[in-house]
Amino acid sequence: MGILGSGWLRPASGASMTLPFSKAWLREEARRLSRGPYQGRADDMPDWLAGLDWDAYQSIRFRKEHSLWGPKGRPFQVQIFHLGLFFTHPVQIHEVVHGVAVPVAYSRDFFKYGASVDSLGIPSSPCVRFALFPA
């Protein structure tokens, strides 16, 4: 998913590489993907996420101070859903910075975890991506 904006968040080490980005590239990539069969992604959540119940998932809160573009005083900002419970298909979010798609890397600091989740011993930098809210 591409997100247009300025360079507030940066990828952590080990995050996927940046990609040149343009509207023409996006249109061509959409055409290319639409010509092939649908290829779903496996739900590759770590066990600690796959086992969260309703109450545990509801205790995970996004920290608004980490909103994409929030500190820039823009008329809108992006707040990200945590993977887990009903949101089982991970997505990698990119921000376009000076014509380059830069991955927004997951950070535990983006979220406040309730006691029941925090007690699971979440790694400081787990291999987790984000979830999209279904429309």
C-alpha cells in the first residue's frame, strides 16, 4: 500500500529496500497484477499474536504521537492497526518520500500494550507488519 507524504518515519535496519515510485509505475504495476491470478498471502503471524483473544487485542492501543504525518500539522494523519484477532493478513505500508517508496517499519513503540498482552514477552522488534481495516 503506498502512502504519499513526507519522510517522518524511516525503515528500521533489516526492513525491505526502497523502490522508485511514480504514478505511471503504480498504474503499470496495477495493470500487471490484474492480468494474473489472485495470489493470497499466508497468515504468518507469530504464535503470541495468533492466540490473542478479544480482550487482549482490545488492550493494544496505537500511540497517537506516532501517527504518520501527525507532527507535521497536516489536515490528516495515518494511525495504524496492529496485526491480530480479525486482522490476520499482514501488509507492508510504504511512504513516498522524494519519489521513492520507503517502508514504514513496525516498532513496538507505536503501540501501548495492555498488561495481558505485555506479559506475553513481546520482542522489542518482532517480525510483525501492520493490518488494514476492511472497508
